[in-house]
Amino acid sequence: MNKLNEVLVVGGGIGGMTLAHALARNGLKVRVIECSHRLDQQGTGISLLGNALRALDTLGLADACIAEGTGWDGVSMRDEAGNILHRQNPPRTFRADSPGAIGIMRPKLAEVLERHALASGADIAYRTTLESFDQDLDGVRYKLSNGESGRCDLLVAADGAYSKIRTQVFGPQFKPAYAGQGAWRFTVERPAQLDGLVLYKHKDGRTVGGLPLTDELCYFFILENAKDHLHLPEDQLVSMFKSRLDSFTAPELREAASRCDGTRYVSYRPFDVLLMPQPWFKGRVVLLGDAAHSFTPQLTSGGGMAIEDAAVLTDELLRRETIDEALEAYSERRGSRVATVFQNSLAICQLEQDPHADGRQAVNILLESHAFLAQPF
């Protein structure tokens, strides 16, 4: 770990905060800066599959996350009336005594990661941005929006899909591209029927999905093809989401629609995707999470891949002789695995936009991808 003492992490999301905890618990001086605040996060949820739980476990975080979420194993396909057409329980790839996946509210996950990062000794500055930086062979000098200046041995760009650091270091040609699809999400009380990942397939081809987040809450989502990169008016999201549930007659979906009354959070987000070529570093600046790879959600792996990034980068920084060797090894370990998940997720997204696709190819890619995710990272 030659000369690695101080790390600046720009971005306090899932990947950045996981990394901050991991490095700080191993004695490094870690500073996290985040332009927003944890309390600003909306009440949406996320699923963490077995691979994410394995990565969290290597950092001492899995049990805390499981305790704050809810576990699930089953995956079921149902018709628009809620009748079960098919159900399976994929093998558990974390621990036999733990669920195959968990759902957790994003604010709760952020709270868990922040708590552990602080307890490990990381310093966190919210509502703070990186104003400028320049690097030499031994590190990075930086200036923050709060007027602070400093120097670190390594700068980690965990600042999202539209990373300003990536643009400055790697060039403006690397930017996300619209994937032709977006997602509606609505968090609501969890019905008893929602005991895992549930997909409601309408005979006209539309699909509504549901995932548990806690014993009391779940979220429903709709993937929607759209030729244009839409940014919809906030005051129309509720009525537009409800209209998309109109012809689904499953009791739990009718109940969810009745509770979509403007008092609960509804979101729509178009999918902007990016996969950076290797290597993911230049000098003493390295990319992590969405700054390196932004996925479509078909494999529910965006957060999981960021967590894996943090675990692998920590492992390599701790065991290599030099920072350069560690960054090389990190890029090599992540390159092909992330590329496979990116390509498979995008392939399913594209098949869902093909009016002639019968769905079987997408299901095969999904099953193959879950088997791939179960492999070591």
C-alpha cells in the first residue's frame, strides 16, 4: 500500500460511501464530499441480489443491510388479474441461511452506509462540491466549495453517470446515451401477495413489476418504451402513472392505484447508459460506480455493481505494493465482469422494445445473467 494514506471520495452515494467505510476501517484517512445531503433522498427503493450481499459481507455490512430491509427469494409471473402463471425460487448465492436478495429503502441504505462510514472514521462533508483539482505523479491537489484546500494520494470519482471528474480527466466524448426506455416507480404499502419479485404480464404485452422493500412497504414499477428522452412534468406524474395501471385488474394493483393520490412519491426516469473503456483510472484519479458504468435496470444490478467496485478497489489497494499496481488490478478485475452485466442488461432492454420479440430470449439472458452474477467477483 505504498504511500497511500489519504483518499478523497467525490460522491456519497452507494458506491462512494461503501468505499469510504471499507478504506477507513483499514486505517486510511478518508474524506467524502457530496453535493446533496443524505436526508434529501426520496423514498424510493432498491434491490440487492446475492452478489451485492456477498460484496457487502466482505466489508462487514451485509447483516446491517439485511436487518434494515426485507429478504425475498421467489420470482413469479402473473397475468393482469394476478393469477400466478409461473413461479421459481432461484438458488441462494449469498448464504444458505440468508435470503437470495433483499429490498431496502434507499434512504435507509444510505443511513446504514453513512453510520458505518462514520464509525470507521471517515469524514463526510455534505452539500460540498469539488471546485478544482490537479494531479502530479504522487497525488492530487484539490479545492472544495467550502473554501478548503488539500492534497490526497488518490481521488475517487464516484459522482454518478454524469461525472464532472470523468469529463475533465477522460474527455467529454464519454457521456451516457439514452437507451430508448424509462421506468415509473411508486412506493406504497406492501400487499400480502407481494412475496418476492412479481411481474404482472398483460395480454397486450405491457408489464408491471413489484418488489418488497420492508415488511410494510413495496414499490411497483413499469418499464416503458419511449422514442424520445422524456422529462415529464412533476404535476402530471400521478395521473400518468395511474392511467398505466387502468387495465390491470389484480386486486393488489387496483389497491395501489387507489393510493396513488398525490401524497406518495411517484417518479419517472429515462435510462441513460454508459460503459467506460479500460482502464478506469488516469494517474491518481479512478472511476467507481455509475461514473464508470451506468446500467439499464433489467438485472437490478446498478447498486450491486457499485458495491462490488468498492469491495474490489479496497482489496487491491490493501494488498498491492503500489497504488498504480492496485488501480491496474482493479480495472482488470472489473472490466469483463461489468461489461457482461452491462451488455446483458441492455440486450434485454432492447428486446423489450422489439415488437416481434416473444420474450423467451430475454428470459434466457436473464437466467444466464443471474448465474453469471453468482460467480466470484
